[in-house]
Amino acid sequence: MNEIDYQQVIKWVIIVIAAGFLGQFGKSFATYLIERARKKKAHAASEKLEGSISPPTEPDPRKAMSDTTEAQSKAEKKAGKALVKLRKKEKDRFS
């Protein structure tokens, strides 16, 4: 037991160093593969998006008018709700 087998020690040191090297290389390789896959996916998505974009068209004036009237009606509805809420608070406060 007191004798140290230097061949065994050297063998295990080499195995540990090789495992560390392979582990680090494997991590770098995996990172490279992940980045490559992300770039490929992003490139495919951008090509798909470019193909689906239609040329700009002139806006329909009727739609623009309906949007403004819709916004006005929403604002009126919101103001009405706020008024109802305020009256309810006053009623509860004076009751």
C-alpha cells in the first residue's frame, strides 16, 4: 500500500485532462450548433415574412371615418361609465 504506482497516477491524470478537454469542447460545439440553428430559423422566418408582405395600398376613407367615429363612441361610453361611478360614490357617501 505504501508504494505509489506512477503509471496508474499518470493514466488517471491523462484521463481527467482528456475528459475536461472533451467536456469543454462538447460545450462549445453544442453552443455553436444552437446558434447555427437559431440563425437558420431566423433566416427562414425573415424569408417567409418578406414573401407575405403585400405592397402598400391607399387607406379606405370610409374605414378611416368609421375608426374616428368608433373612437368617439368609445370615449363617450367611457365618460358615461365614469359619470355613473361618480354618482354612485356620491350616493354612497351621503347615505
